[in-house]
Amino acid sequence: MSSRCFPACCYSAPVCAADDNRRWLMAVKAYLGTTGILFALIGLAHLLRLFVEGHPLSDPGFLVENLALLLVCGGFAAWAGWLLMRSRARPPEG
């Protein structure tokens, strides 16, 4: 995006395209952080459920279901963390 500022009809100060880009990036980072933490907590809950319930070996469906959910949630949490780390390594635009 260009770093030109242009007057806005509804704002008292000029609006910069670079400022809008930074706000959008901060919102995306907040979203990634929030969803990454939520998926990590859900994965942790399924991992704890495997040990607390005490009957995973007698019910193979229970074991498969919880391991699959743990892998999916862990994958999403790792992906969100990777995207956040990748966005921090880039130099700021604008």
C-alpha cells in the first residue's frame, strides 16, 4: 500500500493508508493469538481427558477421538504460533 495520506470526510485528521494497514495487521495478530491460545487450551483439555477418565484403553473409539482432536487442535495452535512468529520476523511495511 502507498504511504500517502488523504483527507477523510468524516475525520478531523487525515487518514493514512499505512495507518490502516498497521491497524489491520494488529487486528489479524490479535485474532491469531486468541485462536492459537484457544486451540491450545482445547487440545490440553483433550490430553487431560485421556488421563483423567481412566478408561481409554478399554474403549478404542474414545482413544482415537481424543487423540485426533488433540492433533487437530495442536496443529491449529502451532500454525497460529508459526504465523505470528513469521509476522514478527518481517520488517514493518510503510
